[in-house]
Amino acid sequence: MGGPQMVPAPVLDDSLPSILCIGDSLTEFASQQPDGWASHLQNNYVSRRDILLRGSSGYNSRWLRQSLKKVLLHCSNNNVAVITLLVGTNDAVNPLAKTGPNWPQQHVPLKEYEDNMTTMVNDLLEFKNKNGTKPVVMVISPPPQDGEDWHKFMMPVVGDSTNLSKSDGGEEELPKQRDCDSVRPYAEAAQRVVADAKDSLDKSCADGDDDDNNAEPSNRLVFIDLYNLMLNDTKGWRRFLSHDGVHFSRDGNLFLFDRISETLHKIEGSPDKLARHAPHFFDVEKSFGSG
């Protein structure tokens, strides 16, 4: 077994690094069940990273972009080490489909989505903690969604008075609000935004303009292609979605957690190698004394 493992000295002030998770309901709901992907993060990084959830149910990239600066302003004291960005599921809804009564229009055209993502990614890359450090930015593509299951889920939610399948005249068949294929171009747009931003990062570094001292440019910005990773799963992608066809099932939450965890391990190592917020029980007397 060898001698005792070498672990970093504990963080004994208020600067415990955090993981800031930004997005729509796929992020907001990520800790509202025991098997949510943020709950898994919290369990894995307990005492080593604070998990900050800033998910807003129903949001699209337009509304998220408008609220992002306020989110970042309020988090600059939290020593943010990593930021995840997951949005696009609601942008991809069909604007011609019926929704719930008095719902705002969630659809965002693809070009605007790409512009919104570009703005947000740039804002996240420029964000600095009050101690001067910059976080790693992890962009996650919107996942597949099952339009049939969502349609079935919505019928009782909006009530019998709203027919989601018929036009106001009752004759014309309307498109369903969601389907898997409609998400694909949004996932591809997110990937393009990250690729372009990485090129800009590399150029800034080559020109000596990048002042970040935490990570190589290739590690400052990473992309998780959740859409294709789930879609190409050998056991079938629908197992990753709950009964409503949009939000994650237990398998979906675990799948995303595993992808985030794998990425974090490549960047900063496994959680047990990170400094704790206070000494371990077996080391407490060496740090604080026995008095």
C-alpha cells in the first residue's frame, strides 16, 4: 500500500472554488431529485467544490443572455473554477405549434441562437473572479428530445380546452411543439461557437494578448456534444429522457454527470486530489492543535 497519500493543503478561508452551472430547466432541475446530475456533482465534490445552480426553467438563449451579466456579477466572490452552459432545448421548439395558455414564445431562430451563444461564451471567457482567476468554460449541447412523449405530457397539463393538435378552426393539423431532429442544428451551432471561440483563444495566446494563468487555451473552453453522444448510444437514446420526453431520466442525469466528470478529471484531476475546505478528521489536530 505504501505511505500516506499526499493531498493538497486544506483551504482555510472563504475561497473554496465552485462549479457554476448555468442553463434552463435541465440545469434548474439538476439537484431537485437525488439522482440529478448536479446532485451527483455535489456528492462527488463535497468539501472540495461548491456547486452553484443558476438554471431558469423555460428559458431560451435570448432570456439567458439578458440575465447572464447579473448572474456573473453575483458570483464573482465565489472563486468560480468551472462554468457549465447548457441551453437550446427551448430555442428549438416549433414556433407554429400550440403551447400552454399565456406561455411566452420560447422559439429562437437558429441565427439568433448562435449569436446569443457567441455573446455568452465570450462573456464567460472574459469573466474574472475577484481574486483575478478565470474559470474553465464547459459548453454542453442541448440533448435529443422526444416530441411524441412531450405532446402526450402537455395534453393534460394545459387542460382539455386547449387542443394542441388542431388549429383554432379545428381542421388544420398543427405541428408538434418539439421533435428530435429540430434540436440537431442548435447542437451543431453550439459546437461551431465553441470551435470559433477556441480559435480566437489560440490566436490571442499566440499574440501574447491572453492574460490567463490558470490553464492552457485548449483547456479554457471545452465542448460536450451531448446530442450526438446520447443519440448514438447503443442502448437507445430515449432511455435518457423522463416520461415528458424532454427532461432527464435517472439514466440521463447519470450519463451527463459522467461526461462532465470525465472532462473535469482531464482538466484538474480526480476530486480526491483537490484541496478540502477544512482538514480531514485524521489531520485536524496537526492543523489546529489539540487544544
